[in-house]
Amino acid sequence: MRIAIHHRECSFSDRWIAYCIKNSIDYKLVNCYESNIIHQIKDCEILMWHHSHVDYKDALFAKQLLYAVAQGGKKTFPDYNTCWHFDDKVGQKYLFEAIEAPCIPSYIFYNKKDAIDWVAKTNFPKVFKLRRGAGSANVKLVKTAKQALSLINRAFGKGFSQFDRIGYFQNRLNKYRSGKDNLIGVLKGIGRMILNTQFSKQFGYEKGYIYFQDYIPNNLFDIRVIVISGKAFAIKRMVRKDDFRASGSGNIVYEKEHFQVDTVKLAFELTDKIQSQCAAFDFIYDSSGKPMVVELSYGFTIEGYDPCVGYWDKSLQFHEGSFIPQDWMIESLL
Amino acid sequence: MKIAIHPRFNSFSDRWIAYCVNKKIDYKLVNCYASDIISQLEDCDALMWHHNHADYKDVLFAKQLLYAVAQRGKKTFPNFNTCWHFDDKVGQKYLFESINAPLVSSYIFYTKEEAYHWIENTNFPKVFKLRAGAGSQNVKLVSSSRQAKKLVKQAFGGGFTQFDRFGNLKERIRKYKEGKNPLMGVFKGIGRLFIPTEFAKMHCNEKGYIYFQDFIPNNLYDIRVVIISGKAFAAKRMVRKNDFRASGSGNTIYEKEQIPIEIIKIAFQLTDKIEAQCAAFDFIYDVNGNPMIVELSYGYAVSGPDQCEGYWDKMLNFHEGAFIPQNWMVESLL
């Protein structure tokens, strides 16, 4: 059994490689961006690639490469069930509705007229999202029909840049003010007002659709539960000050008592339905205290979860102590 | 068993509906563009949608919707194996290499530097293609490294529109001259020089990658074989005058004896490997007379096969007489 690993610094691959070395597992570093990648993995049974939603190259072909490798009879991480909906809130809307997950009602329109008709009949506030973007990028609270109509005009006109420069700067500024970022971060934010990211340069504008979610008030946090091969761990993310968005805020709480076991159970159930190898669900709670899924991702930042105090197994027993989730990813393939 | 069908005029759905009516199969028309499509499907066991690569809406979400519906346990046409690579030559490169199919050698680059490096070390002519586009759209013969470098610059600069306005006009003039299109078609082509298609308006330029295929000389035609549930039919498409492109030329031959049986056999084998419900392969011959695949699609013009003399079964027996391939698609879901 030989594993092909595409290495990217500060991604899961750091720990995959460490695990292989430690456990004497045969592995090989490959470069998925090269035209001959299929040839490179000829002598391997598994391909592992922590592809990223912020690299335009990955967004262009990572999923397709993984599907193709799987059709050749090899295992992949992530596999199809784990990643087809990655960084795609539109796909996730259909997925959650299809598997009857308790999700926040969401609305998608592919033409201007349908969207305008809906605005006339619905109430506000609503949450506007682009299908792509993590850490609350490309997410806005829409308070009025007028504001919604202006977004609709843009969605079916010029479109939206994937990189929201002003939002990015504000986020940097807020992090600096709350002591989570240094002045360099703010200067980077100013720089990004002028220089576009490589991603949005190569990807152009998002358009031709508009997506809204219901706004669920009074949520001061969200709960993220990550499930990997029958084990779950969780973090609580407090919303930004004077904001409704928790993802990417950097205010994280880890103690076990912050998590309802029902939410962990729900995450296990959903992962089974999706048949995912690795799924990070973001939950918020509706007015009756019921957990609702906001979105799903197979990827997550590595260090953000190291302070977790333990994990739950599928029978909801808690196992105290530190752990390395990337090891579970490899173990599930062996 | 109830089948949900998304109707689109002049697509497979015309015949799916006729078949259901004729055979008294329970069916229901649904609108995949509506935000509540998942609840429309609640009482159905299958979804059939002949989605189209030339409609910007379909490109935005058709595959994702079908994947989501399948995760609910419903059958879909097309299913994942049939359509993940649809209208995506980059995905197909990886797929064919992965299953060891005889693909015309293809090269993909995601950075300018790698593309330049390759150009310095290869020979010309090569064929340039965008990943999307049917009927030989977005396909160009590149006869020199200078021309290739120019394309690379554009790929990592402004990018390419998916709709080649001048190519479209040229093609319309050719078809008019050959008596395959009325004069009105030429005027439409002139109009399109000034008014972009809905697709081009809603879709960003293709960029961030460049794709080349080897040029295989002396092919005066290609052979298209379509496989659907263990049955195959085929046509020979002559290249355009003074051109190397066959797909979309409109010069098609349907006689059985024009089709080499070995190609039918290869197409059956590949469809088994891909596990596709419906696969149309385009073959040409290399200099040694070996059949090579150019590309793959699950969709094709509905009326084309009406002129075929019959079809082959998997034992390669020929069944003379007319047939309706869309009926096979419905039957395969029952």
C-alpha cells in the first residue's frame, strides 16, 4: 500500500507526512498541478490532497482530478461524497434539503425576474451569500427589499468579485482592535484594497445567480462539529462584535460543557447520510433551541482545533486528551 | 415508480415524455430552476434532466443538483459517473489517463511559466482547446510556438470568452456556402458580433489554465459512437473543407459498413470502466491506424441517430431498423 501525497505547507499534508514517517507507511510526494499527475501516481493506491478553496488552480480542477483517480480504482482523500459540495453553498442547499437535514431555509434564483418576485413577497432581514468563500467572506446581512434588489441587479449585471476588498479590510481592522492581529495585518488589508488577489484575478466575477438564507436572530455564536471516521470534535465560535457572523471571528471556546451532545449526534447522523470521510458542520440554534446546519466543509485550519480537550466517539462517549485528526484521515484509507 | 422530468424543448425530454405517455409510466414535469426543486421531487423516485452546456444556468448548478438528489437515494439521469466530466475536457484528460484509455496526448498547465517551459520543449502543430464547448467551438490549430505563447499570455491574462464570435460567423458562412444553413443564419452570425450571447454575458472568461492536445494529421473524419445501456450506434463525421475539425461539421455518414467494429468494442469497454449510463465518444486514428479518443459527452443532438441503420448490442450483433435511444435511458432507470 503506497500513498501519494500532494504536499502544501500549513495544510493537512504536514501531518499526513509526519504520520507516514512515524508509522513507516510507504508514501510518495506528488505534484497535482503537473500535466503528468496520473502517471506520477501509477505506483500508488491512494491519493491524498488537501486542496484549497482560495487557490484558483485548485478550484479549477482538484475535484475533477480526484474523481478521475477514483474512477481508475484508487482511493482518494477527499473522495467524491466528501468534496463535491466543498466551497459551494448552492450545492449544499440542494444536498441538505435532499437528505432532510435541519437547515436554514435558503433561496436560489437563476434569473432576475424570479428573484424580484420573491423579494416582493418575502420579509427582511435575510442573509446574502456568494456560493463560495470561507470565514464569512462574501456574506452580508440584507435589511431591506431595496438592498436586496440592488444585489439582484448586480448579480445579473456586473456580478460580484470573489474577493470583497472592503469586507476584508474591515475584518483585519476588527481583529487588530481586538488584539488578534498586528498592524501588519491592517496594512495588508489596505494593500488588498489596491491589489487584487490571484484568485479573483483568475476567477472573474460570480454572477448569473443569487442566493439568500433566512436570518436567524439572537445567535451569539456558532458551533462547529467535525466528524472524521466515527469521531467528532467541536469548537464554539463567538460572533464578531456588533456583527452576526461567527466563522472566521477568531473568538473560539473549547471547553466540553459548551457543547450539546444532541448537536454532536446530529453531526454524526448527517455525516452518515452524506457518507463523508470528513465533514465540518456549522450549526446555529433557532428560536426554539433546535440546531440548524448553516454549511459544510471538508477542510479546516489545523491549529484552530489543537486546543480541543477531547473527542466523542459514535456512541457519544467523550475521550479526553489531545489527538491528531489528520491521522484518522490516513487510518480510514488503510 | 414515478419519474420527474425537467422538460426542455428539442432536448431528450421530448422523447422521454412521449415514452412515458406511451408506456403509461407515471411521470411528472418539474422545474429544476425553481428554488423549491427538492420539494417538487418529494413524491418521485427518479429525476431526468437533459441539462445543456450552452445554458449558463445549467452550467451553474445542474451537476450539483443531480448529485444532491442522488444522495437522497433517488436515481438520476444523468448520474454522477455519466456527467461529472461533461463539457470538461480537463476532467476528461485525467479520466481517460486514469482508466488507461487511448486518449490523444493532452497537456494542461496552470501557470504561465510551466506552459512556456513546455512550449520550448515540444513540437508543433498542436491543438488548443478550452475545457468547455461542443461542436468544435473553442478549438484551434496552433502551428508555431509563437502562436502558442500568445495563447498562453491570453489564458493567464484577460482569458477567453467561451463564445468565439468570429469563429461563429465563419462557421455560419461555411454552412451557408455548403447549403446547410439559410442566409438568415449568416445575418445572425453578424448580429452576434455585436450582441453577446446570454451565456457569454453571465459567464466569466475562461482563464487560469491552458490545454493542448497533440495534432493527429491525415484524419478526414472522426467516428462518434454512442453507448446507452448495452447498445451502441455510430456515425462518421467528415471534417470541414480545408480544416481538421469534424464535430459540428454537419457532413455525417450513417452507413453501417463505414464503422469499424473494433471501435464499437472499445467504446463498450470504456463505458463499462466509466460506468456511464450514456456516453458519446469521438474517435480518430493515429498514424499507425490505432483508434484514439478525442473526447466524451453524455449529450448529443436528439435527431442525429434517427438516420442510423440500426444498433449493435454488447455481443457486437447488429440490429437493423429504427430505434429511439431516449427510450433506453428511461428503461435503464425503471
